[in-house]
Amino acid sequence: MIDLVDLFGTRLPRWSARYFPDITWRIPTTDKVAYLTFDDGPTTSVTARLLDVMARFDAKGTCFLLGTHAQRHPHLVRDIAAAGHTIGNHTYTHPNAWRTPDAQLVRELEQTTGILENLIQKPVRWMRPPYGRFTDAMRHWCRVRRQQCTMWDIGPGDFLPDASTQQIAQRVVRAIRPGSIVVLHDNLKAREVAPGALHDILERLTAEGWRFPSL
């Protein structure tokens, strides 16, 4: 039976990367280094738990934050930055870019950049399109604003209704390769799975000599 999560979360991104070289899908390296990323935060129910797990294993991550959530929880944005993690742009309201006018997308990207940079007092250099649905307008905006449009090459589906901690960890460990970018979620759908899966991933892979810096 075909594993649809593996197909759409890992195989399809790896195949697509060759056609969109301006987008970051993984970081070229031969070292045992991979990159953990977290979409949709910050949230009061998940963010602190993810930060605690990463601190336990001396790992860093890249958090792609929503402008609406950042405005609601500015202290969590500052906590992420203070812990040494990278902060990225995930738009203001998480729209489906394929069904949203370009002008609205640009407004959301600009608004979120302003909110985040005001909170962390540093430039935001990374952007991830919601649902991974990028457009030409978003790619152009990234080039102009010097933000790197960022996808992933391992998407284990921690937000899915039937996801389990063990299943998500196994998918990541099985698919990991040097330079991989892993996408997990800081949202209500993943709150029962993501922190535990992150712990298992880091416990298994750091024991094998893998390192996890931020982008």
C-alpha cells in the first residue's frame, strides 16, 4: 500500500525541488546535519513544550510564525528568539495562496514582517508559504525583500487526525538525510503529537551523531 503521507510529504517535495531552484527544500551538505522547522505558532498550548524539548537536546529550530498569533502572544515570540531559534514569516492569517489575490498575499507578508521584526529587533530572512502553496508573486516578493522561500524535504504529517507520536518519529528517522528540512507544527491539531515526536526524533538521531542547527 502506498503511504500517502510519505508520497506528498517527502517524495513529492524531493521531486519538485529540481524545478524550483530559487526555493530552499534542503541545505546541501554531506554532514549529519538536519533542520527542524515549526509552522503556525506561536501558541500557548504547544510552543513552550517544543522549546523545552529542543533545549533538552541542545537543538535549534526555525519557527515560521503567523502574524495574528505573534500579535496575540508577543512574549512567546521573544522567548523563541531568546532561546536562539530562528524566526520566519508564515503570513498573517494563513491563507491559501492559490485562492488569494496577489495583493492580499503581499500585504500579509509585509504586515507579518513588520510585526516580527519589531518584536525581535532583527531582520526576518525566511518565509514559508501556508500549506506549502507558493505562487510566483510570493517568490518575487521574497527576492525583492530578501526573504528565502522555504519548503521542506520531510513532512511527516503530525497535523493529521490519525497521527501518532511513534508514527511521526519513525517517518522522520526513516527519511532523514544530510541537509534535510523537517516540517512539524505548532498548532492545536498537532499538540498531542508534535512535542512527543520531537523528543523521540532528537533522542534517536542525536545518539547517532546528528546535529540540529537553525536555518
